[in-house]
Amino acid sequence: MTRGDGTKTIVLVEDNPDDVELTLRAFERSNIANEVRVVRDGASALDLLLARGEHEGRDRADDPQLVLLDLKLPRVSGLEVLRALRRDERTALLPVVVLTSSQEERDVVESYRLGANSYVRKPVDFVEFVEATRQLGLYWLVLNVGARGR
Amino acid sequence: MATEESFRQLFAANPVPMWVFDTTTLAFLEANQAAIDLYGFSREAFLERTILDIRPAEDRMALLAMVRSERPPLNHSGRWRHLTADGRTLDVDVTSHATTFEGREARLVVVRDIGPELRAERYEERRRAELQRLAGELERRVAERTAELTDLNRELEGFTYSVSHDLRAPLRAIDGFSLALLEDGGAALDERGRHYLDRVRAASRRMAMLIDDLLALSRVSRAELARRKVDLAEIARGVLKELEELEPERAVEVVVPRSLPVAADRNLMTVLLHNLLTNAWKFTARTEGARIELAVERQDGEMAYTVRDNGAGFDMRYAEQLFVPFQRLHSVEEFPGTGVGLATVQRIVRKHGGRVWAKGQVGRGAAFHFTLGEGTS
């Protein structure tokens, strides 16, 4: 998932098509040029990130730079995805940002407990959403020095 | 003989029912007035009968067995059932004493009517049983209600969880795509079209605010109360500092004591002061020389914590409505808000076993007083 220019991809795990479109638009507005790969449910996300199922044998050099994870997902929930990613040593250090609607305390606490790197609540106001996305991209794609590949 | 005469007197006038019977024939030989009154037989009727005649048929064998047995001179033969002249059954306690009467071997029987005692005992027993039944019933009902409440709570929790996830997503789409339309298709829209889209966005943001406030209210209801020593003054300073940072252009005189310790839940106190002080901040927006004060003072006969401002105030006629969710005394254009804040304040105060009330005057400011039930727990 590395492009010719060396920027890595972002995986967006999101089942709501409106949110997918708006998030992509927000990336565009915040000048985040990374390729965004969208997966619509938790099971597909795990297949892709853990290189199994239809993604069996994919090149691990293709690993994304950042995963944006919704919590309410069909089949396997976001928290389950997070748990599985942290349990697997290949993805234990992969930056995962929970990007979701709720600010229910149990979601926030459980996300951090399972090893989320960040928890961002999607604001209703799209202008604020763009700003949140911009800061998120700035931190996780530009400033953050990842543990992997070092 | 004078002595015999006095004994006869003692027998005849004794308020305790007594009789004498022949131990051989079992016939009554004498009965006193109290016995006559109790059994309803005349003296003559007694003397025509034997002691078997005043027993229910099923008790007669036992009586015969006892009479024939060797008995001590003074014998307490215990509880028996006797029949009255009109067929009622008496519960009696019987004591007999061996004697001779007009040359015959006899026994003097002293009878105590224990019916009222037994009835009281039975009544007491029934009452105990009834109380036990009621206690059991109550326990069962409490268990039922608890189970119902647990179910309801779980349902409510699921509901709020779902609201906080699912109700906001469409609002994001409404706001986001309205803005996208303004940005991308704005040229095709006239002034009025853009105005409508602005209204759509404002409405979606307002609905998001309503949802958030409702969720906050429900979180307060579900929160466990952890009472500890908390400094209201310190919390108030924090909240006011945030408000000042959001609107640095506002000049508000803030009066907060150095410290104001209470025994209360810290998180809930933060929510409470946030609501009251944000209100005070909001309603003094158009006041010259705005002033917000936190104090503890005697109010209506008790010590109350008070948040006071000199802002827009309110009409005391509507004081009760202040704490009803979604009830607002000002239009959204005048002062923004959802009308959930003071309902949340009231719920927090009640959770602490306290009460909250407000005093105000239009154009002269408002004061919110609350207690925290600190003495009661």
C-alpha cells in the first residue's frame, strides 16, 4: 500500500456511506493526500490488516500508516477489531485512532484500555470535522514517529 | 356450724364458676351462681345432669378415663371443652379437689373460662401469620420491582448508547452535505438558497446540542454518587476561567470565596457549577458591569450555596418552570440554550438529597440556591 511517492495509505473502517464520503471530503479539505482505503465492516478490516482471507499473502510492506476505526460496525465491532489488532504482534504497534459518534465514557475508556492511540469524536459541524481531521492527519501522518520500520 | 356456713357462702357467692359432682355417679351435686351464669343451666337443671352431659360426645371417653384414674387430691386437669345450655362450646381450664359432700365422695371443680384468652391468642397468631404473609409479599414485590428496574436501566442504557451513536450520524450527514452543497454548488444558488442551507445547518447543530444535553442529563441520572470532600470554589474558578478564555472580550466581575468545602460528588459538582455558572455568564452578556458570585449564605432558614448574577433575570411567576427539561423562559435568539441545564442541576442536587430553588427579577439578575443534604448522610 505504498505509493510511488512514498506516502503510505490510511485505512478507514466505516460502514456508513455518508460518513465515508464526508470523511474523504474532510481529508481532501485538510490537504491529506494519502490514499484512503475504505473497509465496510470489522471482519474485512481484520482480513486486510492481518493479511488473511482474501488478503492472504499480501505484501507486508504495504501496511498502512494509520487506521481510522469506527466503533459501531457490522459483524465484528470496532472494539473487537482493536483487541485483535493489539493481540497480533504484527499490528500491535500500528497507530489506530478511534473515530466515532459517541462520547459514552465506556466507549472511550474501553478504547484506550484496548490500546487505541487516540479517540476522536466526530463533530456534527462539518467545519469542526475538517479541523479535527486536519489535526489528526498532521499528528499521525506528519509529526508522529512510528515504532515500525525503525 | 358457722364455719360450714361461711364455706357455703364462699362457694355460692364466688365469682369463679364452681360445682361439686359425685365421683361415683358423676351427677352434679351443687353449682354456684357464677357456673349457672356461665353455662346457662339453672341450678335445678345442673342437679338433673351428670358431668358427661356438658361435654361434646367425642370428649366423653377421655373424661371417663380421667375420672376413673387415680388422681391426686388437688388435680389440675387442664384444658377441656364444655357445652352450654344453648349448645355453645366453652374453652375452659379445670382444677378439681377431692372432698365429701353430704356424705358422698365428691370433687369440687373450679372452672376458668379461657375462651377470651384463646381468642386473643388465635387473633394474635392470625395477625402474626398475616404480617408474615405481608412481609413475604412485600419482599417478593421489592424483588420484582428491582428486577424490573434493573431491566429498565439496562434498556435505558442501551437506548442512550444507541442515541449517542446512531442519532448523531444523520445530523453529521445533513450538516456535511449542506456545507458541501454551499461550497461546490454555491454558484448555482441564489442568496435565498444559501440562506436556507445555513438554516438547515443551524438546525442540525442545534439538534446535536439537544442530543448531547439529553445524554448528559441521562448520564447524571445513571451516575453513582461518590461523596467526598470537594472545594466548590476551586471548581467554580476552573469553570469561570474556561468561560473567560472562550470570550476574552467580556468584562465580568467574578466573586468566589477562597475556599468552599462541601461533602459531595466531585464529577457531579463540576457538572452542576458548569451549568449554573455558564447560565450566569450567558444571561449577563448584555449587562453593563456584569457580576457573578458564588457564596454560602442563610436562605429561607437554611444554609445554602448560591450562584448569583446581575443579568437578565426572570419573572418569579415562572420560577417553577425553570427546572423542567426543555422549558425555557427566553427565546433561542435572545439567549441560546436547550433548557436541559437546570433540569440537570436539579437532578444532581436531588441525588445528593438536597433541594434547589431560584429567585430573580426581570432585568435585575437571578440567584440559584442549593443544598446538598450533607447533614443527612
